[in-house]
Amino acid sequence: MLRIGSTLRTSRKLLNKNLHFQCPTVAGDSAGSSIAGITSVHLRRFTRRCNYSSSVNNTSLFSTLSNNNSSTSIAPHTDRAEENDSIESDVSIDGDAAGFVLSDGMMDAYLAIELALNSVVKIFTVSSSPNYFLPWQNKSQRETTGSGFVIPGKRILTNAHVVADHTFVLVRKHGSPTKYRATVQAVGHECDLAILVVENEDFWEGMNSLELGDVPFLQEAVAVVGYPQGGDNISITKGVVSRVEPTQYVHGASQLLAIQIDAAINPGNSGGPAIMGDRVAGVAFQNLSGAENIGYIIPVPVIKHFIAGVEEHGEYVGFCSLGLSCQPTENAQIREYFQMQSKLTGVLVSRINPLSDASRVLKKDDIVLSFDGVPIANDGTVPFRNRERITFDHLVSMKKPNETAELKVLRNGEVHDFKITIHPLQPLVPVHQFDKLPSYFIFAGLVFIPLTQPFLHEYGEEWYNTSPRRLCERALRELPKKPGEQFIILSQVLMDDINAGYERLAELQVKKVNGVDVLNLKHLRQLVEDGNQKNVRFDLDDERVIVLDFESARIATSGILKRHRIPHAMSSDLTDVQDVAELQSACST
């Protein structure tokens, strides 16, 4: 089902609490001595005798192979033995001496090792997330680790949640004790991807880039490479593809194509490549909590869409949406009611985002029959590869911003062809607010903010049940009606004589200021400060009213800010530095 923007998509997050993105490992989790092990080397059969001998901690290569362990670590100084035709080996690769046979699948992991050693890096991130209850200050900084790998153009690809709210980022390549400063070039939180760059040329000596491959088929083997918790060295986990379908991306609360594998993806694996053969099949990013060995990787089409957008526009541009909420038409009676002939299939349009181009041409109760010539089934799916089906959301999300899509629509029993321009749509209540400070405006101790889901998350892990019910419902379902619209609330009241008696009106929506509808927080600030009236009136939800004397409130604001050690009465996005200084001066007069 195609949801409107990402607002309603968030409701899926509430219904799927077992799905968790793989958080970067908190520094210290993997502290301690490293376990020096040798990885299972996967080799093809050779028709000649070769000498492969390597050991760590007195463990021979072939005794390690006989354990058939699918997840091992590589010690920093473990070297791959050279093939030597002139030296006889005690073990025959083709099985002549010991009967030992190496499978083709083992070769995949061996190739993954060779590629990973000079491509995969460990990422060290220092981050500090905002305090949405006190939007003028940050929480204490946190140190985490994750994984990444080099792609063409001297860039490092990793997960967005590895560097979210970062203040400092370092990277370290395999076998090196040196950490290099990295800069975040672009971040796409919806697709949980980020690109890092390292200016120091010494870092790039001996580094190889990995090429992107294709979406693997079911049961194809992949090797996940990264730096998971439990050790400091690189680790490789082997698994097979078990499912390919649109999945909830926990970090960005979006619905995009993902690949499910049966390999363990642990904290710290985030951002590491899943290698198939000599190419990247995806990026590890989350697992299924409560289940054993069920992990998810971001597939190549999503990665390419992200990288192409960054290269074309210089920044992340987002994923497109039609702005529709659709209902399946699997019931025979509903199909008959909407005059769908037996050969016609499609989905019923339930809601349309007023800011989407679809609102210009589509109507409620239209039946969308096809998208860009691809027929849509009654359950909302379209063909995908060999006898696989996925929701048609995937076709929409892979379109570039401002591209035109062709829709075949059934309306009142007649088939129409429409062309719709699609682009990314922002919800009324943002799902995430990474890498930016929250907006706020304080007047007479009244703290006004735009409602965001991160604000609701401050109520704890069970925020859906513990946060204000009315705000939570509107955050998940309300749609914007005008460009730039925000859902403004009175988040709290900093007590003072000027606002005594208003403290119980916190957590209510602010609808009007002096009789004018509030569009966003910047508009509210202008209505308050530019008013020529003696009093300032705020009309809130539930028909509640706040009235303040403007001059008395302006003078009281200065003392309230000083008492609560708040540096400014508003966030920097509402005004420039000069205006802030003038306002502070006016408040202190």
C-alpha cells in the first residue's frame, strides 16, 4: 500500500517494533583483547598441488576450514599464503591426499576477504543529539563505532545512523594503527546511507574501491564484512539471500527495497558491505530483534539512487512519493461497485496529499490500474524478477525528483491516462530531525516549538503510549495543507509571575495569534513581535486562550532567560545573529 509521504509510514514502525537498525557499537563494548583467528578460506578446486599454510595461535589453516565456521575474524597481520607450484603440500586441494574438497561457496568468502582487507574501514563517531524537551541545549556526547567501505571517487559509503548527529568522525583502515579525520559529504536518513571523504592522501595509499553489483537472487551467497562488537578486527559473516521486498527502514521510518539474509548482522556491522563474488550486493544496516541470524542489507538500486542524487545535485535529494494512500481491491464486491471489468486490476485511492501533483489530477475513489505501463494487481503489487512480486511503492521511489510518471486510472467506469510529476514530500510532523538543531521561540516563559516525532520520542521507548495522545495521533495522520506549514505547540511554561495560571496549557497546539492563523514557528514569532496591539492573544487547541501584555511580557522574557541559563530567546533558524542581538538588547532594556 502506498502511504502518503512518510507520515503514515511511521505507523508501520509502531506495528513492527521488533525491527531494529544495527546501532553503531558504543565505544567500550568491544574493548579488551582481540581474538586472533584465521578465517575460513574459500578456494575453488585446483587440479594441481598447492601449498597454502598459515596459522595463528598454533591453529592450522585446514583445521580451521574443517570447523566450517561461517563467522570469523581476521587478525591484523594474518597474511594470505602464496601459491607455490614447486612445493608439495601435505594436503591435496583436489582431495588426492586427504580427501579434502573446497566448495564454490567457500571461494566467495575468500574473494570477500581479499576485497575487504583494502576496502573496508572502521568508523569512529562522536555524536551529540539535541534535547527536544530543552531545545536550546544538547545531550552529552556519545562515542560509537561502525563500518564503511571505499567506493569509486575516493569516497567512503556507510550508514546514516553511524554518523547521525555527529560532531567528530575518524576512520581507520585495516592493519593500520592510524585514525584519519573524515568529513560527512552527504547523508540520506530515509535510505540510511551516508558518504564520507578523507582529505589526507596518506589514507588512500593501498586502498581499493568496491564496485556495485546487482540485486542477488534467492539463495545466493553473500559475505557481510565489517567491525561488529566482540572484537577490534575485521569480521566476515557468510549467509544466503532469503527475501527481497520493500521493508521498514527503522532509522528513517521509510519503506524501501531491502534484502533479508540469514547472516548475523550485529552492532558495529552497520555500513559494512555485503559482497557477492567480487562486487557489492548491499550495505548492512539492521536486523530482526528476537530472531536468530535474520539481517537486512540495503540493495544496490537504493544505493545507486542515493549516490546519483548526490552527484547530480551536490546533496541528498530524497526519494519520491505519489502522495497517495491506496486500498487493495481484492474483494469482488468492491470491484463490482467501482465498475472494474474482470481483466482490470488496481488499487483504490483513499487519500491524496494536498501538496502532491497527484492532487491536481486524481480524485478520491479513483482506481489506479498501472504505473508507467506496469499493471498493478488488486493487492497493490507489481511483477519483480522471476515469479516474485513487490508493492508498486518501489517503482515510485526509484523515480528521480520532478520526473513524470504515467498512470492509467479507472474513474466512473472509464479508463483515463494521466501524467503526474512526482517529487519527495515532507510530512506535517517530521519523522526525524538528525544533524540539525530543533527550532524554538520563547516569549514570557512560553516555549513554542514545531511538533516532531523526536520530541515525542523523549517520552521514552513506549512513547506511543506515554506521549500526549492527541499530539501522537496528529503526528501520525495529519497532512500539511500549505507549503511550509508546521504543527506548532506550546511545549512547556517556564514559570514566572507573568505566566502564572497558564502552566496547565502546555502540550496544546497553537492555532492563532491575535486572530491570525499560524503557518509555522517563524510566522508565529513575527505575529508576536510585529503586533501593534497592547495585548498578545494566543488561541490554542481545546478552545483555550492565553492573553499577555506585550510590554510586560517582553521585559519578563529577559529575566526568565537569565534565570534558566538560556542563551537566546529563539533558535538561529528563525532569525540571523544581528536580529538575535537586537532582540536580546531590547529584552534587557
